[in-house]
Amino acid sequence: MAEEQTAPVANQEQTAPAPAETAPQTQPDGDKPIINEEEPAKQDGDKPLMGGEEDGTQEPEKKTPEGAPEKYDAFTMPEGFQLDEGRMTETTALFKELNLTQGNAQKLVDVYCKFAKEQQTAEANQLMETRKAWRSEIRSREDFREQESLMRKGFRMLVKTDAQKRLFTNSWLQDSPELFDLFVAAGKLAAEDSMHPQAQTSKPTEAEINMQRFPNL
């Protein structure tokens, strides 16, 4: 008995194998553009680079700057410095015009006192150097010892009161060459007067008086 051969069905649809699914292409996390027109979806923990209403943060409240007080308190002054009432009134008026707080005004006072102290120190040092030069000039004179003796005589003759003496001994005046020469000249006059005393006139007698009254007798 012959074997039956099964003929292929001519119209049977042959199914092609399904194509393999293409894996979605992903971009590395570190290769994402920073600026993109499309807003990326937010994930838990994502925060915008700049805070705002979205993340609940608010800009700090701006405080109104503090200005000049109604009246300034007494300023702290270094030892040896004092502003009289007139200058203080003028100074505080300027501070109020500039709308300075008490603290900022004190800073300006501190700077002023610092510069004033430096100026006073410089002037005092300059005066001391000048006095040293005066003393050196006077002592270098050939007849200094003689002039010094005459100066002391003239000083005693012209300077009488204690206040006048303190004026010279407690100031730069005692080192001035001009005043030194003035006292030397006064001392010379005192020495000359002592060398030529005025002749004392004797009291006329009665006969001399009568001769003057009655010259013809």
C-alpha cells in the first residue's frame, strides 16, 4: 500500500519570525543639557537651582536703614580731647544732615581725634627740634658766657611777677634767640647805669639861697 504524501497547502500563510524588540536608547545622566526648552519632570528630592515660591523659600525682608537719632548721645572722646559746645552743635547738625546713626557718627569722631592727635604730635616734635636748634645757636656764640650773665641781669630787671616768670620758663620763649638778645641788651643798660651813678646834689645853704634871691647885696 503506497504511502500517502501530504502536499503542502499552497495558500497557507507563512508567518515570518517576529522582529526582535528594539531596546530604547537612553542618554547618560551626566550628558544631559543644562538648558533645555522642555521642562524635565521633577523627581522626589529635586530642587530648583534658584529658590522661589515653588520650593517654599522667600527673599529676606529688607530692613529700613537706621538713620540719625533725634538727639545724639555724648560721644566718647580720647583723653585730652574736648569739643566746646559751639563746635559740638555744629558737628551734630552736620551728622543729622548726613543722616548718620550714633555709631557711624562716633566712627567719624574717632577718625577726627586720631588725625588731630597725630597733627599735634607732629607739631610738638617740630617745635622741640626748633628749640634744640635755638639752644645750639646761642651756646655756639664766642661770648656766650658774658651774654648769659647779662641776660640774667636783664631778665631780673624786666620780668618782675611770678606769672611773667612762668610764661618764660614753661614755654618755648626761654629758648628764643630774639628774646635772649633782648634780655642781653637790657642787662648791658643795667650794667652801664651801675658804673655811672648820678651825682647827688647837696642841699643849698641859706647864704646861697640869699645870694640867689638878692644877687646885688
